[in-house]
Amino acid sequence: MNKVLEEIYHIGIVPVIALNDAKDAKPLAKALCEGGLPCAEVTFRTAAAEESIRIMTSEFPQMLVGAGTVLTTEQVDKAMAAGAKFIVSPGLNPKIVKYCIEKNIPITPGCANPSDIEQALENGLEVVKFFPAEAAGGLEMIKAMSAPYGNVKFMPTGGINAKNLVEYLDFKKIIACGGSWMVKSDMIAAGEFDKITALTKEAVANMLGFEIRHIGINAVDENAAGGIADAFSTLFGMEKKVGNSSIFVGKAFEIMKSPYLGACGHIAVQTNSADRAFYHLSRQGYQFNMDTASYDADGHLKVVYLQDEIGGFAVHLVQK
């Protein structure tokens, strides 16, 4: 997967934007960045698309801005000249796909059936847009179609919203979802950029799904750990499970048999995607202790601790 698509995977949500007036491009880009989604697919459905891409990429160079609804090679040229980093099309037009590949431009064409996917594979593509997602059968259709094509990844767009986002992203063959629920045209036209920021933050929080997994308590030795575990087990009626280095009491408490990370202990926070949580928190300036990182067989992050303690506790992310 190329670097642009890898970043899209880590971002997780691609806001799909139709701008009727380029003057809205700067405040909209600001709202998205402040909301935690430094990404946009600006559709060529309007005459303002080219100038909007130019404004976004110049004013917010940290943003990953692409062009959507690209129907001609001329639009490809205009989008790239304006600063676009990727191209998205509603269908698979072999001429446009070949043109982008020859120019080393990342392109994600729309595919809604196996024949489309096979054309994409023939052109050496590994990620396709599934559009219109909900109308074309939704997640069940993606799962059915993906079965014969083990290496193909999908970016569904069309009908994705706050309610079904996580369900889509939970399927490993989906790299990200495109959506417009946080950037609706009427909100842009009304200048409701604070609302867009709030909805964007809500979308990111929903995607990451942070929840407390357990509290870890450092005991001085194994005997002390047993006493602490007994106390919690008796208090809350939770079952004890003794391990090599710790004792779990239910799923809520982990009592360490000897001091581990954190002056007081540790807090495990589970997330829908440790990869995406790492990306988004890193962009906010948080640092991680990579010596504590572990990965699954596919190379995806499973566990990692933050570099700094909070209130005497080490904090780590853990994949749900």
C-alpha cells in the first residue's frame, strides 16, 4: 500500500466535501483539523473544487487533500496542479486509472461488483472505493465480494454515518470510510464551522472508542498482591485469576506481583484501533514508549504505553 493510502488508513475517516464557494475552503479546513481529521476529499461536482483544493493545501499543508468525483483526465491535471495528493472516482474508468498510474498518482476508483474489482486488479490497484456503499449492499456486500479477492482493500463511501461507521471499520479489509455527515453542505453554507468541528471530534471519538479496560496496581511482592486481590474479590464478588506476573480480579483490576511501570500502577485503555489511536494521539503531541509496543501477526499495533505517567499511573493503549 502506498504512503498516501497508509495515511488514509490511519486517519480512518475521509470527509467528502462539496464546496459551492471557495471562500469556505479555509474555515472548513481549519474546522476539520481542529476536529482531528486533517483530511478531505473535495469533489469536482462544483466549479469551486479546484480553487478550494488550492486554498486548503496552501493554508494547511499538514492536510491530506484529495479530489473526488473525478471524471476526466483534465480534472486529474487540475486537481494535482492545485495540490491534491490523491484521486477518487465514482466508477472505474480505465482511461483515468491508466492515466493516474502512468503519472504515479494514487487513485481509488469506485467499484460495486466483482467485474470492477478484477479491472482494478488488472491495473495493479490494491484499494478500491465501494460506492454507493449502503445502496449497493453495504457491509455484507463488501464481505461477500472480498472473499475471492484476498488482497483487495475497500474504502466505502455513500450512506456511511455516525451510526454505522464503527461496524464498517471493524472489518479488516476496509482501510477507511468516506462520509459527509460532519460536513453537510447546509452547515457549510450557513458558516456553522464550530458545529463541523464538534461533529468531527465526535466522529473521531466514535471511531477510536476509548474505554477503560482495567486498572493495574503495583504491589511490593507476591504476598501483598494476593492480599490486595483478595480484598477486591471479596468487595465486588469478582473471580480471581492468578498469572505469572499478576493477579486479575474480574476484568477490572490487575494486581502486579512486583512493581511494574508507573509509580502507582497502570491504566489500560482499550480502543477500536490501536493503530489509529496511536496516529491521532501522536498528531496531538503525545509521545509513546515504543519499547513497550507489541504487534499482531499482520503487523498491527496491539499494545503500547504512553511515554509519560498521569497522576502516578502509566497509561497504555490496548486493541479491543
